[in-house]
Amino acid sequence: MRITIVAVGRAKAGPANDLYDFYAGRLSDRLLSSLQLKEVEERRSLPPAALKAREGELLLAAVPQGAQLVGLDAGGRPLDSEAFAKWLENLRDSGLQELAFVIGGAEGLSDEVKARADRLLSLGAMTWPHLLVRGLLAEQLYRAQSILSGHPYHRG
């Protein structure tokens, strides 16, 4: 299963980017065949509603054709790590080829992205910086891999 993370904003060198790289680099092909990060960015200064809509268009355009789409959104369903791992395992074992996670910008996900999403997932009730969410998601993908392989990294 190929996983693509499509995110608003361009990460610069620094701790948030290092966190993503660290966990993305620890993933093996036991859970997925590849992990790709696609960054999108609207450079024009737009009013918040217009920016949110434009970022939604850019996110959807970057999602691989035929991918199951998961929107990361505060209003989404929270899963604990074990449930997240089991959900990924079920997707993989069902033969899903493409899975895409989308991360919005400061204004969140547009209504169009939410409507297109096959699932809305929350990383919890707290608000996280969108550049940090990439690393949090990569860590949870690595944790899911550890859970599914029985590796001791995950200790509930």
C-alpha cells in the first residue's frame, strides 16, 4: 500500500521537518510499499475563506488518482494507536493500493476536501501546528507498523 501525505506549506529545515524525516525513515515495507510527502502552497495573499478554498483545490489536485482520502481534521474521529494500526492493516489486507492523508493549513480543510474524504481523522482535541502534524502522523504510521509486527516500540 502506498501512502501519500499531502500537506499545505513548505517545510524548512528545522525540528518539525527533522521529526518527519526521522519517523518516515524508520518505516519499512512491512506496512506500506512507499511513503511520499507532497507539499502544496498558495503564495498569493488571500482572505481566509478564499485561502482555505484555494488550498483545498491544491490538496485535492495533489492526491494520487484512485486514492482513499483521509482528511486530518479536529472534527474527525479520534483513534487510539491500536485502532489506527488495525484500520491500516484492514486497508492493506483488503488490497487498497493508494491511501492519502491531507493536512490543511492554518484555516483547516475546505468543505470540498471534507466532502471528498472517505474518512476524517482527528489527532486529538488539541490544535497542532500544521507543519508538526506531518511528524506526528509519520510517528503514528511507524507506531502502527511496530504494533502490527509485534515490535516492542509500542507500549500501550
